[in-house]
Amino acid sequence: MTARRIFIFATIFALLATAISTAAPNPKQTPGGANQVSAVSGKLGQELWNGVIRFKVVELRDARPDEHPESVALPNQKALVVTAIIKNGTPGTWANLVTYTLADKDEISVDLPMHFFTPPSLTIQQAAAARQTALVPVDKNFVPVKLIFTCTTCGPKFKAFRVTIPQPSP
């Protein structure tokens, strides 16, 4: 092979390599993070369905004085009222342990202890519904933008719910 042919092949190879590297798309950033929950998403007041249960966050708001927020909140905290309706969509009784988590705009999350909820555990007959309400303490400056509802005993096929909480106008 002559030097000229080697030069031509090297140039063609370099051009092809450059074209391929610039034409390849940049890898997409992987969404989520460690242990991110795959969920059915919706907004406050919307009934959501995951194939097992229907879930609706009826309200999530600051507690009023007549609801006695001082009974749960420390001086550096405020109390939030959470009300949700869970409807059984299975052919039998649905009895499982659930969790509620709030997240703010910075993705700081707060798990809501179930002992603040009434009832604290769920047993819902076929085609029936249950209402869970809670008066829960959070830091005074915490502003929730998402509520995540998960089932800790339902297994991996249960899709959680992620509910967007609208923010009050300034």
C-alpha cells in the first residue's frame, strides 16, 4: 500500500468517526433517584385508579384553630389536615398497611406517622370505601407540593399515587 492510500483511508476513517460521534445523541439523564416510586399521578381532588384501588386526596390544608393544632404541633411546627378516600377495586376485602409522604418543592420529604390518621389501618370490603383523616405536624416553613400514597404490604405490582398540591396565590 502506498503512503497516499494509507493517508486517504486514515482521512476517511477520521471523517466517519467524527460524523458518527457528532450524530450520536447525548445520553439522556436518568430520571428519578434512589428508590424513586413509580406512581399514578394526579392532582388534589382528582380520583385516581391504579388497577387495585381508587384514591382521592380530598383536602390538604393548614389546620384551623377550632381543630386544635396545638394538640399535635410544637411551637416550631404547624399542623396540616389531610383527608383521603380509598375505594376497594378488588374482588375481595382489601386490608393493607399504607403510608403517606409529603414532599416540598426541593423534594424534601416528610413521612406522616400513621398514628395521626383515623383509622390508622385500612380494611375495606369489596366495592366499599374508607375515609382517612389526619392532623399532622410539620415544620412551620414546610410547604408541601406533592403527597405520595404507598402500600407497604401490597407487593411490587401495586402502583403508588403521587398527588400534586396546588399552591396558594401570594
